[in-house]
Amino acid sequence: MALGALVLFAIKDFPNIPGQPVGPALFPGLIAVGLCITGGLMVFKGLRSREPSAWFAWEDWVHSPRHIVALCVLLASVVFYIVAANDLGFLITGFLMLVAFFKALDVKWGRALLVAFIATWVVHFAFYKLLRVPLPWGILTPWAW
């Protein structure tokens, strides 16, 4: 709930875009409202159950090497995107990230490559063409459309 409230506070000064029905605060605001609602529901459920519980407990996946590798791949891919996206471009970087995710989750090579290729293009189309988010082209700049 605190994170949602913090995001709502942070986006209150986002400017409106003239001629646009939605502004840059829409999606972060929706996510923040969702965080506040789900956080409130969790607090309500915890208070209602009246069962004593620990403030912090490890989940079972923490003891699974496969899941630890997947988490490390996820975190490393975020760093990889920050470092490489401008030089390689969104399409190449996103494709490599998805293939790494799928292989960390033991997806077969053929399916991993196909789904990563299709998903990268769908996400690129949605953000670049429909939402007009300026995604980096990197080394593919000569073929930018």
C-alpha cells in the first residue's frame, strides 16, 4: 500500500498532453491504485484471520536451484537491457532477454526462439506504433520504420 501511495504522490505533477485523452500518469496510476487495493485486501485478510504468523518467511522456491537461476537471469536481464538497449536496440535486446528467460525455465530451444521472436515483435508494435513510445533501434537504425 505504501508503494502505491508513493507512486500516486509521484505522478500527481505529471503534465497532461494537449489533445490526448490520456497522459503519462495513466498507467502508473492504475498500477498504483491496484497496489493500494490489493495491499488493503491483504491487510484486511490478515487482521480478520487472527492467526499468529511470522512477519517474514521464505517460500519453498527459495530452496530450488532452478528458481534461483531464473531469478538471477531476470535480474541480470534488467541490467543487460539498461546497458545494451541503446546500442543493440529493443528488438535484439528484448529477443535475447526472452530467450534467456525461457532457457532458464527449461523451455525447448525451438519454442523459446519462436515465442521470443513473436513476443518481441508484438511488444515492439504495441509500444512503438500504437502507444508511440520511442524504443531504441540500436544497430537496426538503418531499417527503422
